[in-house]
Amino acid sequence: ETGQSNESHVRFWVRNRVTSHQKAVLEQRFGEDLGELFLGNFSTTGSGLGMQIVGDFVSKAYGVSGQRALSMGLFGALLEESHFNAWFHWPAVP
């Protein structure tokens, strides 16, 4: 199933606290579509690559475009009241 780990890939999940200001910035910039974080160079600090580096690595590992990897559920993010959650999949080694 899309977005689930199985014998073909493992899922990594990261959960970090966010301030109300950080949450508001993310909601204003991305709305409900936080997956777009993996396709652009958005960074809360204004430097670095942000989540784009994860999107690049994962899409290359699966041999698909970043947009295709996002639609396949190979990476994504969601925002809770006080937490930012991000996940990505990686091909399992048999």
C-alpha cells in the first residue's frame, strides 16, 4: 500500500516539536500540502537545502522523479498542533 513499509522498503519517521510561529509559517506557505517541502528549497533558517535533500536522495534511490516519489507516498509530512512529522522510504536490502 502507498506510504506503508513492506518487504520492498523501510520507512523512517521523524517527529519534531514546532512553535506556533513555525507552524503558522508552514501552514501559510504550504497549506495542507506539506509534501511540497520535499520538492523545493524551502528552509526555515533561510540556508541549507531543507527537506529537498531527502526528496532528492529518495527519488534517486527509487529511480523516479521527485513528483512521482511524492505521489507514490515515498516521502511526505504532516503537521500536528505542536509537532512536525516527516517520513521517507528507502529500498530494503534483501
